[in-house]
Amino acid sequence: MNLTPIDPTLILSDLHLGHRASLIRDAEQLAPVLREAKTVVLNGDTAELRHQIDRPVGRGLAANLARVCHSSGAKAIFINGNHDPVISQIDHLDLAEGQMLITHGDMLFLGIAPWSRQAYAYRRVHRRALDQLGPDALLNFEKRLLATKRTTCWNRSGRVIINTGSFVLNFGACAALLSDKSLEIRRIDRYHKNFVLGKPLRKFEISR
């Protein structure tokens, strides 16, 4: 598969397809959001694959979403998340000539999902995997990727960190839209049963 995105690139995350709390019941609900994109990056937790009861619906909806992307003229790229760690072979993407790192973020926390009841168990397994990879593993980004499979923007040490939220009830979602010269953060709104791109929230210039 060619992983070179074609701009404009739309980045979404945490659709949780197949989960009872997901607001998405049909992949076609996202069709209006996808129209502005040539590439759609689905940045983890796209489908709910952790629990056996959710997997058939999650897998089916993810496959339907890929077809909806194709029908709209966009290439779909799936990145692994902690709820769908084997949905693809991709854990991260570098975009905008290396200026942007796209990853679900679970590998950045020793507990994978620090808010989870399983965080303590996750942390022990994660530390064990890092220990096996060598003394520099905690500081080595590629090794941390190897050891693991609410909407806002932060400025930290000259870097912009963006959380695009979730399509789970009561969380709220945003989309990141990357073009040749800018990265725009757009709110995701509901229009009848569908989702649409809402007003711009932030815009960052991209120099290439």
C-alpha cells in the first residue's frame, strides 16, 4: 500500500465503530466530512476490537468506512490504536516533510490508557517490553513504538500537540485538515443523522 498521502489530508481519530457508545452507526454518516479530502488518516481506535462481542460490528463498519472513502475519491490509511492494535501494520505516520507526527498516542503513556482500570497492568507489561529492548528504550521513540502497539491543542517546547477528541457520546470530535500550506483544526458537527465539518478552531501555517 502506498502510504504517501495526497493533500488535502483529513485526520480523524477515536471513531470506536461497533461500540455501543459510538455516535456512528453507519459509515455513510461520515461521507459529508470526507468530501474535502484526497487522503483520510484514521488515527487509531477506529473500530472497537478489544471485546469479542464488538468485533464483528467493528470490523464490518471499518470495512464499510474504507469503501465510503474510496467512493468519495479518498485513500484511507488506518493507524493502530489501543482499541484496535491490529487493524493495520502502521503505528505512526510522518507528514508535511517530517514536520508532523501522527500517532494514536497510547504508546506515549506507560499505562497506555492512564484513565483505564487496566492502566496498572498495562504499565507493568509495557515496562517489561521496554526493559527487553534495552536501557535507552524509554527515551528512544522508535523503540517505544515497538514496545506498544478531550479535544484540545497544546504548545509545549516549540511543538504543537493536538488531540482530535472522540466520536464517543459526551466527548466531542474535531478533524485536522492538512493542505499544502496549512493545518486547520475543524469542529465536527451533526447535521440531521450525518456528520459535517464545522467552524475552524485553529490554523497553523506549514512551510515546505
